[in-house]
Amino acid sequence: MFYDISLYSSLAIFALGFLYKVSTWFALKPSVDSKTIPPAQRVASALKGIISTVASPKILTLIKVFLLDIVLQRKVLKEDALRWSAHLLLYGGFMLLVLMHALDKVITAALFADYSSTINPFMFLRDLFGLFMVVGVCLAVYRRFILRAPRLTTTPRDSYALLLLALVMVSGFLLEGTKIGSYSRYQGMAREYAGLEEEEEMKPLTAFWVANFGTVAPDLKEPFEAELLEAGREIHEMSCAGCHSRPQWAFGGYSVASVSRGIALGLDRAGIPTLLWYLHFLACFMGLAYLPFSKFFHIITSPLSLLANSVMDRRVSEPANIATRQALELDACMHCGQCTSRCSVGIVFEQRANVNILPSERMQSLKGVVWGRHGDEEELRLLFDGAYLCTNCHRCTDVCPAGINLEELWFTVREELFQRHYPEFLALSPLSFYRGLMRQDIAEGDYREALVRTREAVTSGYELLKAQDRPIELAATERELSTGLLFSDQARTFRGCFGCQTCTNVCPVVANYENPKEILGMLPHQIMYAAGLGIRDLAFGSGMLWDCVTCYQCQEQCPQGVKVTEVLYELKNLAIHHGQERQRFKG
Amino acid sequence: MKGALFLGCTIPARLPQYESSSRAVLGRLGVELVDIREFNCCGYPLRNTDLKAALLCAARNLALAERENLDMVVLCKCGFGMLKHAHHRIKDDTLLREDINRRLTKEGLEVSADTEVKHLLSVLYHDVGVDTIREQITRPYGELKIATHYGCHALRPSEILHFDDPVNPTLFDTLVEATGAESIHWQARLDCCGAPLLGSNDDLSMDLTEKKLASAQQAGADYLCVGCPYCHIQFDTVQRMIHRERGRNHLLPPILYPQLLGLSLGIDREMLGLGMNQIDITSVEKFLSA
């Protein structure tokens, strides 16, 4: 009764959770252009897309992906043999246990007429599959908590999942072990299958089971007389052997039974096997109910993401389906950290303490934003910074075992945050090269507006340039610059500038304009001179800083050995640092 | 020679033909390449915004190559410039080196800058040698006019990079002429391609690109030869964008040096990715001698 109630309620929670999650794939709006598409249209587009794909030659791609990437986990194997072994053992053991053991009445019994959970091969296989999972969980724990690859993080969700699996496994093996030793279980079976009622009648069989099957009886102990055992064997072979193999085959449970032999009677009397049974099935049902909300949901979503991504293309597929796929991808991430371990700029995390630099962590923040759970402006700013600090090298996407098109998600989130009118200072660097190449995918107005806003944000507050007729006040000097607190020795060379203008004369950017001062503000030699005087605002307010192509012509040709380009680099660093501080202050 | 091939981010993601053609050419000329999968961003894109982070990126790459006791063979000029800059700083500045190593030891790495950073063109010129290349050429070009684009971050600052004479470089021209092609003199050959500003100031970036293209074309070039993914994409993809958006067609296709060299070495066009450039370069084969 209790079993049924808990089974059906956890099934109900699972079903509702599952439906709710699926509905969010059509309702969440991860990208700018998905805002206007109603959920109903997304459902219709998805169905149309699925049907037309399955009925096309693309079905072959889907089959290939199913076998190689979903069943055999090719992408994980390529990256990390240890993780692949752990995962294959875990999910192989799990699937086989679900099919053979948890659903035995539905599946195993239907396939094998003489199925019984106590007979081989099922008895042995149950423990073997269980062992797979135990080894898998141990390897996973080893990888996450002992090996600790650089920058691999473990969230509570990861730990809960491992804990739940461990609980199911441990309770299962303990249950099996205490049942093997249990005298009351033995008595129950002897009554039911051998028809033996009285203890005296049972004695030969009991002796045989105590000697061979690990049963611990209250008043019968080895050694036994040969005749008694022989009599027991006869009863056993007649009534028991048909559906009960030797428990030694259940090696996991039998080991538990052997170890706990001394206390088996006490455990049995205290009803521990029953208690463990409750624990075991309740842990399983808890896992079932929790599944749609846990990282276990990737059992369903990762294969879907792999399949969808193998046949979809941003440039060709319907925008409605791209939006749906991106929403699904948020659920498909199981936080394995493979993207982070391959990330080309992951090492930067050691310098800038922003977890959003790491793709696996950025994904967690992104989920929060799309679900409308983001905290404050500061969090969004950090997400933006992390997403922009990306060289678009595609490595995260190549290795993602769930096939998530991460690079496309990062592109989407960057544009989305630009649309929310955040300036992104990192955009004033070659990190924008990819965005420049992709500009046909962005509305012209949005593309330019984002850059203009960022330029304004980085130069705002430095008004000296605009007030050219006003004398420069000495208070505006910046000790930080003139005393050489700058990062490199090279940059301090600006003090040698005597204003000959060679740098400005060879600058290709200056040469590009008829009236360069109007466009660029201060020219290179003026910036060097301003830096020498310690007048920060003049340098920071100049467009020249951000239009420098870093071609090093100025530096190469300076007769005074001023490292002009390095100085400009450092000024840009400082300006951005101050800009970010201002943003933080505003937020 | 044996070296660790450093591809960076752009080549595997957006210019795979540069990788395949370089591997083919270096393999043919007896350079053994080792792949270090853990290599990361060279640091160049971070220089504007966070020099310390840029140096840390570069340093990790140097440390990885040092662990294998290998020199680095870099295909990208910007990556070359960044790695050389970091190499110089780390060798020079004990405090900086210690600071970086404190971060690197977490993953069991240490940098001391005791192996070299070399660009592909330097490897071909100095380690393989122009004479060896000449000997291997089976199908020299005839009547082909090439404009060499040196790339800023290979030449300057010369006191750190030591790639070639910054005012009158000849290394690249010599390499091009080894294939039988003529390397023409053109006015803007040492100027910037414009790529560093693409995405942050497209108008200026394209202005600079157009000046280069116009100058090379005026000098009579058939192709613009490059040895850097940023420069190449600028002259290839962005030249097409310029055509589309500004309505000006400079009709000057860029070709990667290993593509140019590879054909004259008789390497299969598929391996050189000849059909993978945005602007078609397959007609360069017409200049090959039979």
C-alpha cells in the first residue's frame, strides 16, 4: 500500500515535472529574435521540423548520432577515457538495472517465462550491474573531489545526484546482504515454497541453507552431520533449487552477508531488512520524482540536443525551432565541465575572478537569466564580461557531449545583453573580430548602436577634451600615471617624449582622416605628452586610444625610444579598468 | 627541425586550410610537428583590456612547449607577436615570472622562457632554408606577380621580434621568389591590414584594408600573399564585405603562403584547401609550369 502510494505519487510528480519542463522549451525566449514568436507557433514548427526530418535522408544522420554519440558516447571517449569509463559504467549499469530489475515485472518477466529475481543469470547480473554503478560513482567522485582538474567546479546539484545514486546502490546491496542472512526471510520461503511449517521439520533444510546459503539461524550452527545435510539437500533440490541459485552469485550482497554474519540475527529481529527495503525503494522513487528537476534530466535532454544539433543549421533552420532548441539546450547541460577544460581562455579565470569566463559556469548563469532568475545588474554585467571574454574558437562546442551549440548560445547572449543597453568594454578589442564577421546576422542599427554606446561609456567622465578653451587645472593630474605605477617598465618610457610628432606622422590611423583631431581627439604624440604630465583625462577621453590598430609603427620609429604602442595598451587597460569600476559603482 | 605547432583560436575555427596547407608543406620539407592539445588562447585579443591576463595566457602556452622541450611554430602573426612579447617580458622580469608561475603551478606548469617562439615563415627561411625549398620545387611559377603582406606583429617591435629588418624586410619576398613567382615592390606593404579594428570600428578597419588592396593592385599584383589568419580573413572575407557594402571591388585575392608554396612543391590541391578561400584562388594553378 505504502509502496504503491509512493510509487504513484512519484510517478505523478515525474510526469508533471516532465511536462512542465517540456513546455518551457517552447515558452522560454533565449534570443532576441525569438521574442515575437508565440509558443503555439513554436510547437507547430517543431512538429513540422521533426516530421520532415525523420522522413528525409537526414534520418541516417540521426541513426548515426544515436549509435555513436548517444549510446557509445564517442565525444566523451575522445576527451577523457576516465570520464568515459565512469559514465558508461554509470549509465550502462543504471539502464540495465532499470530494465531488468526495477521493471522486472513488466519487462524481464515478459521476456523470460521462468524469471525469478533469485535465480541466475538474473541474480548475478543484478549485482554485476550494481557493481558497474558503484565503480562509476566512485570514479565520478574521484574525478570531482580528488583528481580535481583545473577549473572544474562541483555544484550542489552535482553532489546531490551522486549522493542519491550512492544511496540507491548502498541500500540495495545492504538490503540484499541482510536478506541473505535473514532467518525470518528464510522461514517465509521455506513455508511458502517447501510447505514446511514446524521448525523441527525445517531442520534439515535449515542446516543445508546455513551451511551453503549464508542463512544465520538462531540455534543451528555448523558443523552438521552429513546425514542431516543430505536430507536438507533433497528438500532443497525438490522445492528450492528451481528458483533460487546459490547466493554467492549475488557477490555484492553475499559479501555484505559474510561480513555481517555475527550480527545477522540481531539485524533480522530488529527488522532491518524491511527498513532497508523502504530506504531502497524510497530512494529510487525520490530519484524518479526529482529527475525532471535534477541533472539526471540530461538522460532525456542530452540525446535530444545531440539529435537536434546534428540536423539543424542556424542559417537554414526556422528561427522558431532555433529558439526551441536553445531552450532545450539549457536543460541538456549536465555540468560535466568538458567545455571548461577545453576552453581557450579558461586560464584567464586565474587572473580575473569571474566564473562566467568558464563556459560550464556561464551556462549556469545563463539559465538563471533566461528563467528570469537573475539577481542584480552586477550579475548580468559579470555574465556579459564572461561571455565577451571568448575567442569563438569553437572548442567548447566541439567537445560538448550533449552536442550543445555553445558558441551560438554565447553569440545569442551577447547580443541579448547589448540589447538591454549594457556597454561592454571588452568589445573595444580584437575580441570583437568575430562579431564583425557575423554582422550580417545582427540588425545594422543594433550592431552599431552597441559599439557607440560602449565608446561613450568608456570615454564618459573625461570632459577635459571638450573644454579646450579652459586652462588645465593642476588638480587633474594623476599620480598613478606620472609616478609610473603602470604595469610594465616599457610603458614608463613616455617620460622621454619631447613632442617631435614622429609617432603621429607615421600613424596610419591619423593619416586616414583629413581632420584627425576632430575624429580622434588627441593624437599619439599628444597622448604621450599628456601621460608625461600625468593628465589622465586628456588621454582617456581620446578616441585615438580605441582606434589604435597596434601596428607599432609609432614605437618602431620613435627617436626617443618611447614605447608608444605599449603606453597606449596600458592606457587602454587603465581606462577600461576605471570604466568597469564606474559601471559597478552605478550598478 | 622539430617544433610544437601553435594554431591559436582563429585557424581551427575559421581557417582550417591554413592548418592543413602548413602541415602539408612542413611535412614535405622535413619539419616534424608535435601537437599540444592543451594550448590555449595566445593572449593577443586580451591585450587592450587586460595585459596581465594576456601574459598569463601566453605564458601557459610557453610553459606547455617548454614541458616538451620544444620550440613553438606559430602560424599567426598576432599570436607570434604576443608570444614573443610575453617571452621577452618573462625572461626579463623576475617578479612577473614568479607571479605567473604562482598561477601556473596549480596545474603543474612552470615557465622560464627557455625555448624559442618562431613564426612559420622564419622556420621555412632559417630552419629549412631557402636552398632546400628551391631544390624541392617541382613546378615553379612563371609570370606570377605576388604582393607580400608582412604583417605588423611579425615585424614590429623589431627589438623584441627579430623577425626581419623592420624598414626593409626581405625574408618573405625571398620565400615567395623561391617558388618562381615575382615578388613586386608596393608602397603599402608594411602597413596594417585593418583586422585589429574589425568589430570595434569597421569603417576605419575597412578603410585601411582598402588602402592596402588598392596599393597592391596598383603595383600590378595578381595575388596578395599572407602568413596570418587575421590578415587573411581581412583580405578575404572582409574584402567581400567591402564589395557588398561599399560597392568597391578590388579584385585582389589573398593566398596563404603555404598554399602558394605547396602547389609549386606539387602537393595536392585538396590538402592545401585551395577551394576553401572565400575569394577564389584556383586560377593560380594556371601560372604553374607544366
